[in-house]
Amino acid sequence: MMLYKTALVADGEGLLTLTNWPQPAPGAGEMLIRVHVCGVCHTEIDEIEGRTPPPLFPIIPGHQVVGRIVALGRGVTGFNIGDRVGMAWIFSSCGHCEYCLRADENLCAGFQATGRDAHGGYAEYMTAPAAYAHPIPDAFTDAQAAPLLCAGAVGYRALRLAAIRDGQNLGFTGFGASAHLVLQVARRLYPNSRFYVFARNASERAFARTLGAAWAGDGADACPEPLHAIIDTTPAWTPIVMALNNLAPGGRLIVNAIRKEDGDKAALLRLNYAEHLWREKEIKSVANVSRSDVREFLQLAAMAGIRPEVEEYPLEDANRALMDLKHKHIRGAKVLRISG
């Protein structure tokens, strides 16, 4: 049995342990991937620190996986050994419920998440269902592709749910890893629309303007124009109330967050029906991501020339990368270099 190094969630106390782990073998319908890189995400911090814990420990985290196929299980078609592929948050689903049949498998009760319900990419090798793997366009390096599999893909789903038409105004509350990628794609899809950004950090507001935002202000500022849709990526409740103030009649607020923190929950007491919700305004959440979201976004990002800025860490520095992300020591996306 071959052994290789991987990072494990040991007990949910906040640290990963580098250890030897048996090399997995692909079963029927699966592929064995030699992992080149794996992106680092806030979701891993929530898993490790117990806010959204995996069902079982130990678990290998990581759901922004890029590598090459080194073995194929029985019955796999459409892929060859040596192909470069990615695995995103969606690891598998039941395949036969109403949601899976309409390509909304992100809503399936049997949804399995990469790096939470099944071992992920903080490892030299991982197995994955071939039906849920994604070809990586040649336009991207391994490290550039990794953040597109999570922040980009789930942001693209939020954009789809916003359902704006070309020429309508779109806002972003928070301007981090997801929003800055989605803004670039939205500019390509909706060339006659205008985009407005709400961010507390002055450098984020300046960054938004360089990417084509028509206006960027603080979260408490009033938008100069009513917005047909707003995508919220913050972990707080206060921006929800503020965003509803800036929606046009019939507008949609899309909440793209894994969770909302309780620290400012009292902000919801300021929610006034006539002021914030009347005139057919909508609030809709984003849940997980579907396979079509990932594949469509990868192609759009390649055509739009999106190249995320990344900062690489060796696998053994995974804990440092997670802490840098947690404490906002951010310059681009965090990516673990594992092999290749």
C-alpha cells in the first residue's frame, strides 16, 4: 500500500495535521486524481472550527481541486488518463430526485460536498466520481483555475438567480473573492448594464472601480440609482437591510453566503415591511453549486480573460494559509501547491 502526505482535520479544534495516508483506488465510475493544487476557502475554516463540521473525522478538506487523472475506474467514459480536471464543492448527488433531474442537484437531499462529506484535495491523491469532475480550459494555470471552482462558480449561480436583463443595474454588497470575479463576467454578459459596489474597505472600493464599477461606496451609503438586483456576499445581517433600501420595485436580493453571524442579528428588528419589502421585492438564498454552474463559469471566465491573482503555499503550510485567510491577510486567492 502506497503512502503519501496529506493534511487532515483531526478533531475540529482548528488545526490540520500532516500525516501519511493510504493512496486511494478508484471504484466503478470514479477517477483517481493526482492533485496539483487546491484552493483555500473560508468554508474550510468553518469546518475545522466546528461551525459547519463534517459528519465524520478525520476528513481531508479542500474543494477547489485541480490535478490530472492517473487511473480510471470501471465504466468511466469521456475522460482519459492524463486529462486535467477539477473538483468543486459538489462531490455527488442522488441523480434521480426532482432537483437532480432538472439540473439543480445542488438542492438534492443527498448532496455530498467535496472535503466535507468525502475526502477532498488537501492531499497528493483523491478519488472522485467522474460524472462530477470538470475539464479545465487550457487558458488557466492550475493555480488560476482553483478559485474559479468555488468563489467563481457559486458567484455565477448568484448572478443567474439575480436574473437581470442587459441594461439593468446590478449591485454587489461586499467585494471579495466571489464578487470581483462575477463583476468581470457580468460586464461581458450585460455590456449595457451598470454595476454598483458597497464595501467597507477603501481598497476594495478602489479595486471595484478598476474592474468597471460605475460607483463604489460604503455599505451605509445610498446608491445613486435604484438597483434591479443586488448580490450580497457578506457574513452579516446589517447589509441585508441596507440592500433592500437600494432595490428598485420588483428587485431581487440574492444572499450568497454559507452562514450569517449572530453579532448584528438585531439589525433585522429594523426591517420595515413598507420601507424594505413592499412593491414585490424578493430575497433569495444561494445553496451550494451545480455542475452546470461550474462548467459554464469556467468557459465564460476563459472567454472573458479572467485570471485570478493567487498566492501559493506548500501543503505543509496549510494552517498558515488558513490563518492568513481568517485574519484578512489577503492578496488574491490562497492556493496550496501539492504536486506538479
